[in-house]
Amino acid sequence: MTRGISRYTKWIATGALAACVAAAAPAAAATAPAVSCTSAKAGLADKLKRDITSALANRSGTVAMGLYDRTTKTTCTLRSSTAYDSASVVKVTVLATLLWDAKKHNRYLTNTETTLAKAMITKSDNDATSKLWRQLGLTKIKGFLTAAGMTQTKPGANNYWGLTQITVTDEQKLLKLVTAKNTVLSDNSRAYILKLMGQVISSQRWGTPYGAGSGIAWHVKNGWLQRSTHGWRVHSVGTFTGGGHDYMITVLTHGNSTMNYGITTIQGVSKVIHRDLAAS
């Protein structure tokens, strides 16, 4: 979640924790939910389900994912309503709330707000996020969530925005709002969000864009946070257009031994999604 932990090599698992995880693995495997896919394009749902399932085979941690492609009316989900600590993924919601509120008051963003917004999205700047979060306050943030239909998202208390509870269902709802005309976000607001998500610094372009073809336009926001329980949370949300497709991907993970492990899991899922859509 912070820039200071981008050197993601620290291991947090103790021998006791590793033993617990190993002991729990058989039971978890027996009850793990399955990837579910539907599509208007013949054969695509089955292929995506098979390939996403294969990409997640033998990966530890708990993974939730969502895919929606407008072109082929394709949807894939896994643990779509499971809650995760948001880490920096919530920053897209913060920006959307800021723009939604400005629209309600018929005003443009101030120079200070645009400076903070750019730092928050393109560099994942935490100080900038904290300033905007405090400026907005929970009432406005909850107001946007209600307007957006993001009923499963619970803002973090006491300004701990990185502990906001998010789900794949709600993140996909947000990405749909950002990528198509609607009454919640103005066209200018949507374009601004996508512009900043397309300008993320190179060291933070991992995750859902991985494996996208050269002709695919990407917009991404990632999050990462280490806590004493569930290890590393590593998340990535992205929208993609090109190659005859218009789609969005959310992958949320926790229980990762390192940040890099979570990134590898996300990129394994994203790679097969891009590949299967490109071939459809």
C-alpha cells in the first residue's frame, strides 16, 4: 500500500504459521469454491473457467476474481462477495467520490485536488490519499457508494482508508461505471479517472495488465498491504479496450507469503484471460 514496501521480498511466515497453513490445506481444497463463467460466445466460458482454474492450481492464499467483457457478454467470478482489506485499490473509489461530489456542487476540482489526485493514482501516494479522504469524510464516501450501488463496500474507520472492506462484485461495479456512460459519474469524470489509471508509474504496472497484447489500452490500480493476519494482501483492478474487446478484471488476494507471490498469482490469472479473449 505504501511506496516504501515496493521492494517486496520480505517473508512473514513463521514455522508455526506455515504448519497451520499446511495442515489446513486439504480441508480448504475440498471446500474451495469453483470459478464460474458465462458467455454469449460459444465455448469461451468453458475455456476461461478451465484456464483460470488451472492458473490458480497449486497457488496458496485466498483469491477472488472477476471478469466482465461487454463485447462477448462474458462474466467470470470466484469468491465475488468475499471481503478483503482494500489497501490502495480503494484510491479509485476516493477519486470517484471526489469527482461525484464536485459534480453535485457544479464545480471543477481545485489545483490542489488535481495534484493530490494525480499523486494518489499514478504513484499510489498515501499522504495525498489521506488528505482527500479526510476532506471528503465518511458521509460523502458512503453517499457515493450508495449512488454507485456498491453495497458490499465498508469504508475504513478512523481514517484507515486502507482497511476499507471491498469485494470483487463492488470493484467490478465501479469499473463498469468508469468505463461506460451513466448517471453517477460524468463523461469528463470517467475520462479523468481512466487517464490517471493509464499513467501509473512503470514500477506499479504489474497485475491485471500482465499478458495484454500490444494493441490493448490498459488502465490499472494496484494495492498491497502486509498485516499480522492473512499475510500480504495484493490486489489489482484494470480496464482494457482493443482487439474487439472492452473488458475489466479484478483480482483480490490475501494469505500471500510475500508481495511478489501475490503479484505472481494475479498475473497468472490475468495472462490466461487476455489470451483467451484475444483468441475469441
